[in-house]
Amino acid sequence: MAKRNPREKFHKATLKFALAQLDAGEMSLQMLSGADNPRRIQTCKQDARKRFDRAVRALRAISPNPAEERIDEKMHGLQSKLVDLGEDFPDAEIAWDCGAEQADESDSQRESAVLEMHRQFEQTLFDFVSNEIQLATTFANMARSASDPDRRDRSAENASKAYRTARDFMANTLLTEDKRSELKAQLKPLEQTLKGFGSTDSGEGGSAWFLK
């Protein structure tokens, strides 16, 4: 099997990261449903905008085809919802135009730049996984305190989605052992909570992978 070069690996990892950010932004806006606390509404909106901006920055690093993995659809879907909430997007339309500026660079220069971005991106990915764990914990706590069965199930499902996103990136992202250990410690209590909802995998290759 042919081994992917660093640029292809970076492209795939970055694309996956951007898509996960867009999905997480959608989940943050779902938390607005039924919310009547102004501070909570503002926090959810800010989190969704932050994740949208992260996706934009990630996509600018790789300049993907807008049709790839339905990026264009996901970007404009989240953007439209944020605009309805009063957000402004002066430069969102050029999210993946920056790659054209590097057309005259040599392959070695582009590869060197990509590898440097990849090193910088590792910290961003660590922060992203940690944020997903926090998001999952928030939804799990909402599910535990909800008296309405539908809201409880919806919150538990969102908690499970965020948990699986965090776990997936831990499994496929190069992290230092110290950072991986820190994330494992964050995941353990969350997993116990989600097990109460039947929201984690079980068996070999399932949720127990990070306890090894």
C-alpha cells in the first residue's frame, strides 16, 4: 500500500478537523433551543462563532474543493444561522482561496510550510479535543438534570456525539504522551456518565481503547 505523503496526511486531518468544528458549532446552536438565560444564549452563540472561525482558518490552510465532504453546504448552513443571530462575516466567502497565493512556491517550500502548520496545528487539535470533552460534559449534565424525556434524550445524544468526536481525534491525531494522558483523565469521568445513558461503545475496539 502506498504511503501518503505529509501533505496528503495534513490535508485529510485538517479537513476532518474543520468538519468536526462545523458540526460542533451546529450542536452549540442546538443548545439555544428553549434557552431563556441571556448569558447562556450569548455563550452558545459565541462558541458556535468560534468554531466557525476555526473551520475557516483550517480550510484556508489546505484550500479544499468546496464540494469535498459537503464543505460548502456545511459552511453556509452554519453561517446562515449565525447571521440570523446577528453575526457579521466580512471575509467568510474567501475561506478557501488562499491556496492560490502559493501557486508559485516550490514543492519543498510548500511541504515545509505544511509540516510547520501541522506542528502548530497539533496544539489546536489538543485544544479542540479538550473542548469537545467539555461540551460533552455540559450536554451530559443537562441530560441528567432534564425533567422532560425528549430534552433528556436530545442532550444525551449530543453529549455522545461530542464524546465520540473527541475519542475519534484522540485515536487519529499525533499527540505527546503528556497531552494524551491529560485527555484520558478528562474522558474517564465523562465515559462513566455516558454509560448511564447507554451512549458509549463497548467491547474490543470500543470506548475502552483509551484505557489501555
